[in-house]
Amino acid sequence: DSSRDLLRVCGEPQHKDRGTEKIYANGKTVTTRVERWYYRKNSRSVERVVLLLGGRIVAIELGSR
């Protein structure tokens, strides 16, 4: 899914981080720009961290409570 789809379904995140990371893709290590969008429904819920590469969702991680 795209970042546009994510916004439509989940709305604006509470926080966004942008940076670069080294990833392994297609048999080689490359440095690429990444974004992490942070979502939490309420103070008692587990945070969800959505990892985007090139505007596409590639992973959803569980963050802190």
C-alpha cells in the first residue's frame, strides 16, 4: 500500500521520522531514504510503527506501550 492509502485508512500519524538506512535488496546493500510513521490509539495501547520506503509500506513494527 502507499502512504496515501495509509493516510486515508489511519489518518495523520502522531509523529514522523525521516532518515536514511542501509538495507539489503536485490543481492546488495544500499543506502536509501526511509520514513517511520507512529500511531497509537490511546495511552494504554501499543504503538504501531509503519516503515515506508519510497512512499510504500514495507513493514509494521510494534513499538512501546
